[in-house]
Amino acid sequence: MGPILVIAETDRAELTDGARELIAKAREIGAAIGTQVAALAFGPGARAALGQVAVDEAIAVTGVAVEEYNPEAYEMTALDAVRERHPALVLLTNTTLGMDLGAGIAAALDLPMVAYAVAVGTGGGRLVATSQVYGGKLLAEVEVPEGSVVTIVPGSWAAQGIEGSPRKEVEIASAPAPRMVLQGILQPESGGDVDISRSDILVSVGRGIQDKDNIDLAEEFAQAVGGVVSCTRPVVDAGWLPRSRQVGKSGRTVKPKLYFALGISGAPEHLQGMKDAELIIAVNTDASAPIFEVATYGVTTDVLDLLPALTERLQAGGSN
């Protein structure tokens, strides 16, 4: 049996949270079925990132072709790794990159693929994955044949027990020259300077904020508590905040120390992106809103009445 192959995304010289979660799960499954764990990462920071995790084999792919995501270069290199190792399982994060690359690998090698998985484990001598369907409204449990490609929703479990170093020195591989050439990366026109996934305190607003002008109330409160404003998809769709502030399935997965859910009902797509926050405080007029099922504390009141009062109290306290 081949190893479990993790295709790990990096942020500078660090693995992303999603990649660390994949390695943790790969180690768990590998121990259960008696196989090793290999990790493959791309870009200038790949070697440093892989040197910090306890895997059996680590492959850092470097070169001009992979300094930024190039679908063709990434896929050609990943295909070589899969063909050479015949992995028991290929794991990627369910991000834009992971879905694109995972689908390419599965199609090119005619492998089964499971997307939007939130759990993978062993049972009865087989691998089983739990996958989100219908936009996360239902969960489907499916058997995962050996050699399958699985993309995992970030935040599905904790990244624990992976610190260390590879059993052998990180292997350096060069990506082949692709025909596709990256011309440039377009940054968001606004809000691109804020990375909500790195903030310890998020003040997140939903439909209950009612109007674009009321975003200012959230901004003032966020400033008073030392946080950053984030939001649900309807707020982005209405044009009130940029997509870089969106939390949820089609936005960012966040794990702040403190998460304020203000006027948010708690749709599954949103809960997916914030349920692992350390402390969740929800404010909603509807006592039966799903957000209260994951909240640490909840208040059933109008957020437009509460925010100005809280901000005033915080500002007054800071001036004393």
C-alpha cells in the first residue's frame, strides 16, 4: 500500500491551517491502516514549511513556474508524485486551489474523488468520508476506495501532534516548464488589506444590520474592542462589504479568540466558517436562530439598539 499523500498549501514559509489539519488526519489514518504519510508543497517557502512537520516523506517543489499558483505546473508535478507513489489516499484542502488541482489529478488518472468532506476515518476495514451536499444542508457518508482524491473543508478538525521534522531530509523537486504563463494577480479593490483569518477578534454582521449605513456602527464597535469587521454572504452580495470580509463556505474559515455574530441567523454555510472560534457571542432578535446552537453566549435583542450602547460604554471606559 502506498502512502497517504497530502498536497499542502503554504502561506509564505508556513503551512496553512488547512494543510496542517490534513497532515494531522493523514497521520491518524496512516497509523490506523499501517501506511506512511508523504507531504508535497509548492513555492519558495515550501522547504521551510515542510521542515517543521512530522511526516515520513516531504517533497518541496521549487522554481519560477510555481512561485505563484500555476494550474498546469502544479498538476504536472502532482501527477508525477501520484504516479510514482501510488498513494492510498490523496488529500487536499477544499479551497479554490485544492478543488482545481484535486479535480485535475482525479480526471487525468481516472481516480475517484470526494469533495467538500468534513470527516474521513476508518471503519470496518474501509475508509469512509462524510461529505457536504446541497450547499452543506445534508451530509452524505461514502466509502472511499483506495487511491481516491479527497478535498477537505478547512476547520473540520484540529491540527494536533504534527510538530517535528520529516523522517528524512526534505526532497527538492523542480516543476516542469508549463505552457501556461501567469501574467499577474489582481488584488481586490477594497478590503484587500484586511486578512480576517488572522484577527483575534471579529465583529461579524449579517442581514440584521439592515442597511449599508449601519456598517459604521459595527466599525465603531470593532475599533472599540480591537477587532475587525467581517460578514455573511448576503452582506457581500448586497455590496455593503468586500468579499475579502466574508466568513463561510464561499468565504474564509476563521478561528478567532472572540467572534461577535451580530444579526446573523446562522445558515450552515456561515457556521462552517466560524464554528471553531474560541468564544462566540451572538445577538439576534429570533431566539430560535441556529446561531445560538453554536454560541457561547447569546442575546435576543436588536443589534442596532445594542451596538451604540456597547460602543459608548467601551469608549467611556477607555477615557477614564
